[in-house]
Amino acid sequence: MRWMWIDRVVDFQPESRLVAIKDIDAALDNQRTHIPRMNDGGRMDVLPMPLVIEGMAQTAGILVGSVNGFREKVILAKVARARLEADLRAGDTVRFDATLDRIDDKGASTSGIVQRSVDHGASWEDLGTIDLLFSHVDQNMAGIEFPEENFVFSDNFRDLLVEAGLDHLDESSSS
């Protein structure tokens, strides 16, 4: 991952579930788009939905990668379904709740719930669901050679693992 769309991991149940948080910062101009308001012609900032999907993909990808100690190069293969019913804006906190539905040698499927913080994290409002399919690249791209190091899970990913206390899962960091 060249850039992270999650700030921290708040819950991890091995081989089952991972929950991550993202605080949307108004200063990060590339994270929003402008949509005209219908009533007054003004504009309001909203987060582009592909970035919401990216946040879920990173959350679920970490969950999938953790099953095999991040030895496999896990990539997003398909957005099976994405339903988001509300906009996110600067100042919102988003929670990505990913569940592992299936995993095998070829890849995995996950389901996820996207939520927004209400009352400064006292409760969470459901915004939608995102179901994803992942591929284990080394198992599915016969004849194509990839670098030995895991190009998907980079240094900023390892920093996130350390902060979450999950760095013991990253067996590749000791090599």
C-alpha cells in the first residue's frame, strides 16, 4: 500500500474480523470532491465514495493477509457489492468493520460494514456495506514473476501493525 486510508486498528479477531478507523481531515484536499447544493447554489465537501471503498479494501486486505502471516501478496480482485447510503464529510470519523467470509489458496471473500461516528464515537451510524474479493497473486498469476518482498504491505503498513500491537503477525518483517 503506497498510502493508507485507515488511521488505526481498534479491534482484531484473528481469521475472523478486523475493525479500523479513519478520521477525515479537511486539510487533505485530494480526499474530497465538490457537489453543488440544490437549494442555495453553494458547494459542500464530500468524500469520494471510491475512497470509502479503498478504506474497506485496506481493512479487509489486512485481515486476509494476517491469516498467513502476510506471506502472500494479497490484492483486491473485485468489488462484489458496494452500497453506501450517505455522504461523508470533513470532520467525520469512519469505521470499517471487515469480516472474513471465506479463504483458500487462491484468495478470499470478505463482507464489511461502513459506519460514521455519532456523538464523538459514543455510537455508530450504519452507512452501508461493501463486499470484496481478494486474490493471492503468487497463486493466481502463473508464469508472472513478482519481487520476493511483499510489495503490497509496505513500511507504513508495518507501522500501523506496530501501533495496533499486531506486528507479531508480520513474519516478513524479520527477514
